[in-house]
Amino acid sequence: MPASPSRWSRAWQENLVAFELPEALTLAKQMNAELAGKTIEHVHLADECAGLIRQGFVNLQQVNLAGTTIRSVTSKGKWVYIRLEPDWYFLLALESGGKVLYHPSQESVVKFHVKLDFSDGSCLTVRIVGWGFAKAVKESELEAQRYPGKLGLSPVDEKEFSYQNFCAVLEQGGNKIVKYVLMEQTKITGIGNGYLQDILFRAKLHPKRKVADLSKTERKTLYNAIRKTLNEAVRRGGSEFEVDLYDQPGRYKRLVGEHMKGKPCPACGTAIEKLSVLGGSVYVCPSCQK
Amino acid sequence: MPASPSRWSRAWQENLVAFELPEALTLAKQMNAELAGKTIEHVHLADECAGLIRQGFVNLQQVNLAGTTIRSVTSKGKWVYIRLEPDWYFLLALESGGKVLYHPSQESVVKFHVKLDFSDGSCLTVRIVGWGFAKAVKESELEAQRYPGKLGLSPVDEKEFSYQNFCAVLEQGGNKIVKYVLMEQTKITGIGNGYLQDILFRAKLHPKRKVADLSKTERKTLYNAIRKTLNEAVRRGGSEFEVDLYDQPGRYKRLVGEHMKGKPCPACGTAIEKLSVLGGSVYVCPSCQK
DNA sequence: AGTTGCAACAGGGA
DNA sequence: CTCCCTGTTGCAAC
């Protein structure tokens, strides 16, 4: 049985659970390899889905995906797109703590909100948590969705996320603080509150620094920190606190976070502190991050 | 000679200068007694007035007050109204550090922005500071002015500022903090950042307390603190840090303020601390004011 | 962590 | 410190 709501909310508070770019990318790659070509025989909505449907987080009661075939699975930012034939996109937002699991047979299935049964006997379960969603839309409606309609640069795309483009984003940041600019998904897409903390720790920047005040050196350091952090997390299959399609945790170790509160900074030994910034906790080294 | 600019700015920094209700009332009473019946022979605008005119803080270049007679001088809140015959109101906002001085003859005149020469040889000088203004308007335009157009209850008016009316103001305060509600001139008029501090100190209230959370007892205590503070200040002719029509300082001693920073609270001995609230400094006793 | 709406904060300008 | 404006952040409720 999956974690209870109270456990999930504890997990949020612990600031460890987050489904961000590396997790989405890892999941999409695995799903694409495992699921492409499979045909959906039946869509199962659990009773617990009622609340999600009421709030518009799940719309599969209106849409019959049975009979469609998975063509490909991709990701952008924190979101996963399952391309179906004919003409459907099945969008997944896992946000914080959602889960997508593959089952070779029904045997391993546990609690879920949505289950897709494939014609070969295997299946996929989706569990939505918090503000996550699982929605099917026509290709023509894709752009109208909040996501993926208006996403910004992908920080793991070498060409797209050039230093020049990154600086342009900073320029547009006006008088905003660096946390805001990095997490505003329409400018750069895929960074959540989790990787943000590691990025700022690596760049030795305080989350409230105004982007307009960053020196050339700091901009460059920040740019490198974003790329290094996310690329390493992708290489390691996502965070140690999230699981993949096969319920296996990632191998990326978070540098800062609730687990480091009060513990010595690996760089200078100062105790890691918790800040509240833009409605979320950010753990920082008060001595390194200026 | 009046205080030099540097002395003014030091006074600002020390959080001591402010032209609030008691100072306005004291000045208006003196002006009324001294000036009523005098006829303006000539209006003098100093060269330094150019900037004030450009910004609309002084409009006497458009209006010829020569030949008019002062009928009466009154105040409401922090503002002084000189009623002229025929049909003019000469409005003064002294804000922080402005000065209005009476001179029996030209001898004592020093630096000024506006000087009114009376037919008996005496004169009045006005010095505008900060965002203060000196403007003449027709009676018909009076209501259209920001002040006195939309002022709230006068806290030294026994009838108007009843406990019931005061509670109604608190009710309208919604989720706002007490400093905001007391200083919002459209609800209660005349309290500035200076007397606010003494009022909250007397009421033993923290400036960030939400008005909606005040208990019955706290409301009553606050009401009494407002009346006691302002009435006493009026009785004493305003703050020791402001001067009157004759360049004499008032006799009201501020309870808290920059001059008390770090010094022991007169009630409990705890060191007075400086807070930043709603864009201004508020000195409090951290132990008394909850 | 999405979104809204209100409240508080920050900076500028004289 | 005073006033007003604007833009940004804090925060709670849904």
C-alpha cells in the first residue's frame, strides 16, 4: 500500500520528494523503451479517482483510450507525454510524490488511481499526488494546456540552453530573485525546489539574490551549476528519494535539504540553515551562499 | 537661522521629527490667535521654490492671494487650513520637518519657501520639506484634494472618536496589522509614525498584531492609549522635537524612539529594540509589547 | 506545488 | 520621517 496522505505531506515537509526534470526524463526514457508499441486494452479508474476527476486532475472518464497504441513517450521539464495512436496525448504531471509503475503482469499491482491494461497482459499504474494530473488531450489541444503550452528552455538541451540564452533569461528577470527566475517554468523548465537548492549551493548563491545584481562571474558559475547538477542527476537516474518505472530509487544524492539541516556544510563546515523563500524551504550554507 | 539641512536629515534618521496631529493642532491654534484678521499684502516665493512648483507642491504662482484676509486657521489630522476671505483655502502639509514661523517684523526672517507679508508689517514664513505642500484652492475644490477630502475620525474629538466608532474602524481593518490601521489617515486621522510608537508602547501591543486578533481588553487599552497619548501631546504643545509658530519646541517627551534604542524599557528594563514595519522604524519593548 | 487574492516589503523620488 | 507609485515577495485558502 502506498504512503498515506499524512506521510506524503511529511515527505513534502522534509523537502526530499520532488519530481523534476531528471526524474521525468528518466521515467520517459524507460517508458519509451518498455511501452512503445503496446496497445491499451482497458483503462481502469480506481474509486479513489473521484476527487481527482472532480478537480479536473484526471479526465479519463470522458475519453476512451482503449484500443489506442503507445507510439512514444517523451518528457519536457517536469512533465511526461505519452503519444498515442491515433491522435491522443496522455499527459502526466507527477509533481511531488506521484508514481508511475510498470507491471509485467497484474501480480505486482498495488494501489493506483489509473491503470492501463495492455493487450499483452502487462500494465501501467499511475498514482497522482498533490496537484499532479493525468489527462488525455488531442494534439490540437496540446498548446492550450498550461503545460506543455508555455514552457521555457530545457536546461539539459545543449543547443537550447546556451550561455547566451541563459543570460537573456536573466535579463528578463528584472528585479526578481534568483530562485524565482530559475523556477519560473516558462523561462527555464524543469527545475523545482529540490534541485534548485543544490544548484544554488553549487553556485554559492543566496536564493534571494536579485538576478540583476549577479556579476558576470556569478552568472557563469550559476549557468555551470545548473548544467552540472541536472546532467549529473539525469546520468544517475534521478534523485535517491524518487523511484523509477521499476520502483527503483535514483542514485543522485542531494547536496542540501532537510536531511542536512544543522549538519556541517561539506565545503566550509558551517551549519546548514533553513530559509523560507517564495513559499518554500531552501536549505543553504549561510557562509558559502552570498 | 533655521536648522541646516544636515540637522534636518539627522533629525529624520533619529526618527524624532514628525508633524502629526498635536503639532498641527498647536500650530493652527496659535496661527488662528495671531493671524486672524490680517490682510496679505504680498506673497513672496523664494527662488528655491522652483522645484516645489514644478512638482505641484506649491501653486502660489498661479494664484494671487494678495489682498485677501485671514479669517481663521484650523487643523484636521496632520494638516493645517488657512481660511481666506474671499473664498480661498490655503492648505499646509508640514509632514516631517516643515516649518511655519511668525515674524512680528521682517527682522527675524530667515530662509523660507513662501512668505506672506501682512499689511501691518508682520509676516509668516513657510518652509516645505520632503513631500509637504503649500497650496491655495477654492472652497469648491477642497473636497477633491486628497487631504482634507477623505480623512477619518479625529482621535481628539470626544464625540467623533467614541469607543464604538473606534471599534468599527478596527472591524473594517480586516486582516491588517495594527500599525496600518492606526496610520491609515482615511480611517483615523493624525497619527504618524512617531506617536504610533508611544501609543503601541502604552497599549503594550506589537505593531504587527492583526487588528482582528485583538481581544476586547486590548481594544479598550489601545483606545485609551490613543486618547491619552494624543491629548497629553496636545496639552503639552506637541513633541519636544518640533517647534511651534514662535520657533519654540513642544513639551511632550517621546516614550520610545531612536533615542531609546538599546536603553532599558521604563516598565520592565528590557532593552528597547528597533523593528522595521510598513516601511518605517518602530521602537518597541520586546518583552512588554506582544 | 498550482492559483488566487490580500497584505507587507522595497525602492525611488525631494 | 513624510507621501505616493509600482513591482515583488509572503502567506493562507482552495
